[in-house]
Amino acid sequence: MTVLDERPGCAVQGPAGATAAAAAAEELDRVLAGLQWRFVARSRHTLAAGEWAEHTTGDAALLLVTDGLVRVRGVGDVADLAPGDFLFLPHGPRFEVHALSRATVQCVRAATVGADTGAGLLPAVVLLTELPQSEPTAATLLQAVVEEYRTPRSVLGDRVVTLVATLAISSWYARGCAPARWLMQRDDPGLARAVAAIHAEPGREWTVDDLARVALASRSGFAARFRAATGLTPGRYLAQVRVAHARCLLTAGDLPVGTIARRLGYGSDTAFGRAFRRHTGATPSEYRRDSVLRTRTPPATAATAATR
């Protein structure tokens, strides 16, 4: 058996990749078309350092940090949020927002409408950085809901919240944050299981045979289905997932680059650095340095955030 590896190659998308991308875009449109949200409530938290706000209603939540630094607890391993960071929690977990410095957070609570099946496909956490820059319409609408829509259960409020959630999910997908299994799981659950396994253990030395067994498929059939669905070979896909995990680890903490390389299955720091640079154009150290600078330099829009 051949262990999957990342082989040098051109990043230009071929016919298979274009076909897969078009199919994924159509599936994304179908998912988004089925999602409707009802505006439940809005709040604006201005917290001193050390203060915290608790959300226990079980509604979905959309949060935008406009000032300061906060930590969200109760929703898994989420990095600390800086001004401009947006968090969408579709499944209504109970959570707490802790201020690490004086901070302002806008929050909208929402609920799904009808017997929709699309909401079940959404991840537990949708995290977007620099929302006012990347999706200014979503940021402006969210602020309008918090500041102006004092009466919940209004048609206009429902439509605005639905639009904000739709823009966020679309941007999350366009940025490459969504695992492919998110759109696969309805049409090809076996393939979705294999993709989920890659995301769960990106540092494992996966072979095509390993993944085919997870998918309960033959080796040749699995490889063909995988490429048709993702536009990539399993090896190339694994490489992309590893780099995505590396980005998160480099941004969220201070793990040594060598530790990250080993955790993600690379035999040496050099191999990791070469693969990372091929995908991002920067070395791991350069990427971490630039991420720290972005976090420490709040967006201009956040500096003028109002207080409660």
C-alpha cells in the first residue's frame, strides 16, 4: 500500500476540479435556500475585564466583537475573539462570553423556522475573522438588528437575521473553512465518513485502502468518487487539510513549529515548511508573525464602537 503524500504540482484547477466546484456551489445554494431563521432577541454586552455574560436559552446565537478581547466558553476549542471577529452558533449551545479586556459584543439570538433539514447540516461553530472587512453587509445588518430592532418576532427582523446567517455561512464556505463532508453527507455518506476521518486525524498516515475501508467501498471506486466530489486526489486533499489545521494551530497558540509538524504527520520541519509555503506563500513562522500582528491591530471600525 502506498502512503498518501503531497506531491509537487500545479495549483491550476482542472476540469474535474471545476466540475466538483460547480456541483458544490449548487449544493450549497440548496442548503442555504432551505434555511430560515426567526429573530428571537438581541443584546449588547459592554464588559469590563474579568466580567462575563451567560447565554442559557438554547437559541442559536450570532456574535460580533466590536471592541476588546473575549473568550467564549462552552462551545469547544475556539480561539480568543478580537474586534471584527464573528461567531455563529447554529445549534443553540449554552455558553459564556468572558472579557479578557474591556470589551463590547453584539449578540442576536435566533431560531430555525419549520421542519428544515438544512440546519442539521450546519457545523456547531462558524467562526469568521475580520467580518466588517470581508462581509461589510453582514456586519452592518447585525449592528442594525442589535441597535434598532427592539421588537422580536417581526417579518423584517426574521429576514434580516436570515440574510446575516446566510452571508456568514456562504463566506465561511468560500474561505475554505467548511469541510467537504458538510455537503457530502446527504448524497454520499460513505465518502463523507472518509473525509470526516481525514479531518479528525490529519496527522495519520492515511492510505487509499484505509479510507476506502472507512467508506465501505472498493479502492478504485472510492478513489474515483473522491476525486469527482472534491476535485482532488485523497493525497492532495489530505495535504490541504493539514495546512488548514496548521493555520489554526499557528494562529491560536504558541506550539513550536516542530511540534505542529509532527502532530500533522510531517517527518521533518523542513518538509512541513515546504508544504505550508507551497499552499500559503509564507513559512509557518512568517504566517504566525503576521497573524499576531493582525490580532494586535484592531480594525479601524472597531475603534469607534459605541458603549452601552
